[in-house]
Amino acid sequence: MNRLGFWISSIVIVLALFSSMVFVVDQRQFGVVYALGQIKEVITEPGLNIKLPPPLQNVSYIDKRLLTLDSPDTEPMLTAEKQRVVIDWFVRWRITDPMAYIRNVGLDEKAGAIQLNRVVRNAFQEEINKRTVKELLSLQREALMADVKREVLEKVRGDKPWGVDVVDVRITRADYVDAITESVYRRMEAERKRVANELRSTGGAEGEKIRADADRQREVTIANAYREAQKIKGAGDAQAARIYAEAFGKDPQFAQFYRSLDAYKATFAKKSDVMVLDPGASEFFKAMKGNSAPAAAKK
């Protein structure tokens, strides 16, 4: 029984020792083997590998894929015109030499991202200081990004190489700071209001001009119509007067009697109208008497 326990314990110890000596490197990583804190070997190919058990040797992994670093802050930068602008950018980079990277940068990707962010930001600040806002937003933007990439590569490949490669540097947004953006927006709003008021004033003036022209044409049309109506009315009155003159000229007494009837007809417009007349002084009654006497003589 004791011998069986001994063999089982021995097998467990051997398996534990073997598992601490075996490690797998993924195709997306570099394997870095340390011996007493010093880099002993860098494994770049994926597969199963063997090392000495801890604490004699240890292994760590570094990502070999293409990494992306986005701008972490929005601190403004000054252009050649001393305008404060905010830019958003990103950098595509990868670790190419794990040994140089660990010695000069750090043990993981985060350390490289922190230092690379500082270098890229300084390069952007230096290049933006040379350019105006118009150049920053024009085709020279490509030249700016190329210059920033060149400066960053010079820095990471300097006297102490970082063991990294910068693949691309891009600006995703360039804008004024919030205070200037608000001021620009207010100026744009004021300009749009000015244009709108100018258009309204022009439209109002055109409307008044159209209404005045329409009123003038209406007055001219009414005046012309009134003149034609008066001409027609005058011609009609003249024709009527001529006809009346011809008709009444044949019998003046009848004409006078007829006019008296018209006068009385106009006077007694209502049944309640009353007029007190002197029969002896009224031409109407004289005519009635003159007509009744001959009629009695004939009988």
C-alpha cells in the first residue's frame, strides 16, 4: 500500500514538473522565455515548446498582431494662426522585435501604447503648428499625416529602437474647440438671419410694388370705365332729350301736362304722403278744368 502511494505521488510530481516545463505559443503571439529575469529566448513560431521549470525559467507572451491606438484625449492644439483646434487620430502599429521592445519600452502592449501616444501627439502638435486651419482641412491633410508618420518612425527607430513598426497614422476629425465652435455657430446663425431678413425685406418691397401697380391699374380701369359710361350715358341722355323734344314739340300743352303728372307721381311716392294745394294756382288743376269744360260743351 505504501509502495502504491509512493508511485502515485511520484507520477503526480513528474506530471506537475512536466506541465511546468511545457508551454504553447499561439500564432498571434510571441513567446519570451526568461532565465532568472533575463531574456533567454524569443519564440516567434507557433507550437509546443519546452523550458526549465520555474523559478529557473519563466515565459510571457506579447501580441504580434496589428494593434490600433486611438487618441485618448481631446486637448486642443495651436495652428500657425494661433487657432485652438481639437483632432482625433489613430495609429496602426505592431511589435516586430520583442527583445528590443521589452528592453526599451515595457513588458506588455499597454506600455508601448502609452509611450507611442506621447510621441504621436508631440508629432501632431509640431506639424499642426506649421499649418493653418485651411491647410489642415484641405488636401495638405494627407501630407500632414505622412509627416507625422515619418517623425514617429524616426523616434521609434532612433538610438534605442523600440522594436515596433508604425503602419499608418490617420486623422479622423479636426474641429475647433467648443468655445470657438459655439462662436462660429452663432456667427453663422446671425448671417443666416441677416440673409433671411434681407430676403423678407426684398419680398416685402416687391409685394408693395406689385400691390401699388395693381391698385394703379384698377384705378385706371375704373376711370376708363367711368369715362366710357359717362360718354354712353351722355349720348343716351342727348338722344332721349332729342326724342322728348320732338315728341313734346308737337303738343306743348300735353307736354306740360305730362311733366306735371311725373312731378306729382314723384311727390306722392307713398300712400301716406299728403300735399295741400290751391286749385286756382295749380297748373295741374287748371289743365283738368280746361279739359273738363270742352267735354261738357260737347255734350
